[in-house]
Amino acid sequence: MLLTTNVNASIFDTPQASVAQELPSLKPASTLSNYKLGAGDIVTIRVFGEDELSRERVKLTDAGTLQYPVLGEIVIKDMTTGDLQRLITTGLKGRYLVNPHVAVFIEEYRPYYINGMITSAGGYPFQPGLTVLKAIALAGGFKERASKEKIFVIRADDPSQAQQKVDLNTLIYPGDIITVQDSFF
């Protein structure tokens, strides 16, 4: 049996229907990151082809602002990276650049805090997808007398600062304070 191959074939010869099925679909803007920037976050802003407008590892002030060339002080607290990218693009377009291409990256998230019956209490950098169990692991784990049922969180965005009882799979957000209480046998 003789096999022949087409040496001129390429991936572009594949019928369009099967290519569309193999490529991941683009997500609409509503499903993009909804992480809200705040005081203590460190961001990098890049304006492609314009190094003097790019900023590396800028820490947001206590008021959630940053100084940016041409635009001055920008209040970005509670914005997403996409919101900030659009704000800078709009601010630069026309009056300074014809068609700016801006990208915003979170270099370092503001910390969450953990205390109580864990090995190393303190502040730790937030990571997306962080749960109570992961936060405890990053802090060295439970102490011998720690209760796995008496865990409380004070949410950073809760104006009443009320403790909420949580379980090990509860998501943690930047600025949250986790308290692991001790068990009484």
C-alpha cells in the first residue's frame, strides 16, 4: 500500500468549521477579571512604543491613587485592570497619542491577614483563588490545639467589620482578616 503526503499542506487547509471548534472562544468583557484594585496593590502599566509613559511596579497610595504622566493623579480604587486600561487609553488618545495601546498588569496584590492558632501569624500576599485552607497552609498550618470549625473572617469591604464564621473552602479576598480559634477538646 502506497501512502502519499501533501508536502504543501498546512493547518490553514483545514475546513473552517473544524478550526472554529478547536479554537477556544473569546470571552465577553463581562467574564473578564472583576478584581477591584485598592490601596497597596502594585501594578505595571505599559504603553507599547512609548517607554516614557510606561510605569513598572507602581504601588497604589492609601487613597487608591497613582500619579501618571499627562493625566496627573488618577483615582483607581475599585477599578478593574480593564477599567484602568480604558481610562488611560482614553486619556492619552487624541491629545497625546493617535492610537495608544495600553496594558495593565497586577504585579502584586495587597495582603490578607491571618492570626490565632496557626504557626506563623501575619500578613501574606493575596493570590487569586485563595481559600481559608490555602491561607492557613501558607501560614505554616494549624497549631496542635487549633479548631477547624471555629474560623472567622472579617471582610475588608465590610463597613461593620463583623466577624463571619467560615469553613475551610471559603474564598479569601485582599485585606481580609482570618482568625483561627483554639478548640477545647
